[in-house]
Amino acid sequence: MGDIAWKRLIEEKIAPRSSIKVQTYFIAARLVAQGLGICIVDRFTAESNLTENICIASFDPPLNITIKGLHLENKGLPKVVQEFIPYLTDVF
């Protein structure tokens, strides 16, 4: 997702400058909540980290990403996963 977002920024001639780079969305969102910049996250992560100090902006047109799932061939998918997969295809 980061590579896709970075490519879009470059295409739009936006040159972000960053002195802090983190490896988790949670830390990035917490830094934003403290007024230390912006972060690019999926919609669900953004909505779950909303506070009075945070707002959400979207790419227009939206970024398209491919989601792939892997599971062991000799094990069936748990019921919760079977129910979750159609939800993903409806959202994306």
C-alpha cells in the first residue's frame, strides 16, 4: 500500500519530506494524534483512530490494492474467515 501511495504522490508532483518513519500503523496514527504529521493508512485503521484532533482525507481517484489470502491446503478455513471474505469483496 505504501508503494502505491508513494507512486501517486510522485505522479501528482507532491514531494513529501519525512524525518520520522515507523513500521506500524498504530504508531503512525498515534504520532498524528500528537500533531506530528500525517500518515497513510487503510480506511478501517483511520476510522478506528479518529479523535477530535484527527480528520480523514482520501485519494481521488481512490488507490486500488489487491488483497490475497493464504491458508494451509490441508486445513479448512475457519468459519469466521469464510464469513469475512465476502465482506472484503464488497468493500473493495
